[in-house]
Amino acid sequence: MELRRHGIQRSIHGKTVRVCVTISEGRIVNAVFTGDFFGEPVEAFQELSRVLAGLKITENEKIDEVIDKFFEEKVTWLAGASPEDFKLALIKAIEGAG
């Protein structure tokens, strides 16, 4: 059985990071991030879903590490939000608090 949840995080800059996440058997199947932040390359944000797929939703430290590494290696510019905002949105979604 798949669960679909969403989370919203407002950055200190007033921008919004949203995530819609699909969870199956305690693992992330898909996570789509949207919002009014700015970042480059734009296609990198679609790839974030791929790198999160398969992670257990109980592995918060691993999720944090994957997101941090992703932003370090793939995102050349980010304005209006931070990697922490992406983490918080995802945590809210996973916990069903979004």
C-alpha cells in the first residue's frame, strides 16, 4: 500500500519549499519538490527524487546526508531557501505534519 503525503516549509527568506512524497513499505518511492525558491541547474531538482528513492523513512540521518551531498554536488546556485528547508519539508511530509 502506497501513502502519499505532503510537507511545506517556509524559509527564513519567506520562500516556500513543498514536497509531495510517496511512501511504500516504509521507503521513499518518489519525492517531488516544488516552491517559489530559485536554483540552478533547474533539472537537478528533478534528480533529487531519484537519489531519495529507496531510503527508509526512519533513517533521518541518512536522508540528511543524502540531501546535503546532493546540494553540494549538483546544485550550483540556490536562492530563497536552503538545503535545511528541503530536509524540514520532507520530514514534515514523512511525519504527516505537512
